[in-house]
Amino acid sequence: MGFVDAALTNVQTYLLVLARIGGMFGFAPVFGSHNVPLQVKAGISMVLALVVFPLVQAPAGGYPGEVVPYAVCVGREILVGVIIGYVAALFLVAVQLAGQLVDIQIGFGLVNVVDPVANRQVTVIGQFQYLLAMLLFLVFNGHHMVLLGLVESYGVVPISGFTLAGKLQAGVVRLFCNTVVVAFKIAAPVTCTLLLADVIMAVLARTVPQMNIFIVGFPLKIGVGLLTLVIALPLFVLILRGTFSGLERDILAVFGGVR
């Protein structure tokens, strides 16, 4: 292989690495935020691609010589990066789902605020837990786990070697199941406490019919729900610590189903 051919292969490899990283930056937490300018995302992607590029092996058969087949390879790499970012962001969506479940139980389900990260309306507790989870994501080095999963993904899905196989469905279903489980774990303390409060108010409504249970019950559920939310914060932190520490494993597990 001559110098020109080797240089061309290195440029093609770098572009494919950049495509995977750019796809990840579109969805990954913190990296894919709408508040981060596109110029900053592009600059970080190019620098990070320079760091990852020496660790990537070019395929033994080389790259396609035509533009269209090579563009297909770029599209595959972008899709791999999107999957990596989506897996990382899905667990933060689970936190928002847990917050929405809590809001419905407390009575804040109709109160919405604008999420500046995703530019959409979310419930109050859901947004609070989402922002707290974003901080914990950085504290527990979740972004490091995402980058580590990105680098190790080349060992599972080699560059220009991504294919949609039948096992992909099993990996995606397992990922969504884990996400729902995390959401219910986070919402369980408040949900169970408010269910117990509903039972108590139902008994009071039967034993003391003179009491207006609706007037008493609404502020009582808000107070009990918020108090339980504060008490359950250590459990919230513990669940997210375990979730973020396993991000690399979850990313590779999805690609293990793809391979």
C-alpha cells in the first residue's frame, strides 16, 4: 500500500469515526442538549474523533471506492452513534416518567413547565427529578461511561460492520424493560405512600361522613407526597448511581444483540 492509499484510508476511517461520534452527540445527555451550540458540538466531535481514531482498525478489505457505498457506511456509523446516545438518554427519560407518575398521584399532573433541554412541556416533579438526575449523571461520571461505551463499541461492532440482525429486537426490548423498571423503582416510595394515604382517607370518609374529604385530602396528599419525595432522595441517588455505572454494559449489551 502506497503513502497516498494509506493516507486516504486514514481519512476515510477518521470520517467514519467522526460520523459515529456525531450521531452520539445528537442524543446523549449533556452532549446532545439544545443549549449546546452546534459549533461546540462539532468542535468537540472532531477533537474526540482524533483521540479515538488511533484505536480503530480499518477493515481488512478496505472501504468502497464509490461514493454511494461509502455514504451507506457513513449512515451506518451515524446510526450506531444514535443508538449509543439514545441508550444513555433513555434512563434519564425513565426519571421523567417516574416524576410524571408521582405528579399524577400528588395532583400536579395538569401543571406543566417548559423543559429548556428538550424544548417541550413536562410536569413539575418530572422536571425537578430530571435536572437532579442530569447533575448526578455528571457527578457519577456517566459521561465517562458513555464515552467508554463508545470506544468499546468498536470491539463489538467494527467500523463499517453494523448490520441489522434478528437479535436486535431482543436487545431493544430488554433495554426498554430495564427503563420501565428503573422508573417504577424511583416512583415506588411516593406511589406506595400516597396509596396508603388514599386508603386512610377512604376509611375516614366512611367513619366520619361530616368531614369534607376532598378539601382535606388534596393538601394532605401534596404534603405527604413532597415529604416522602424528600425522604426518598437517598434511594433516588442510589438507584441512579447503579444505573449510570452500568451504562457501558447496557450499551454493549444492545450491540451484542445486534451482532
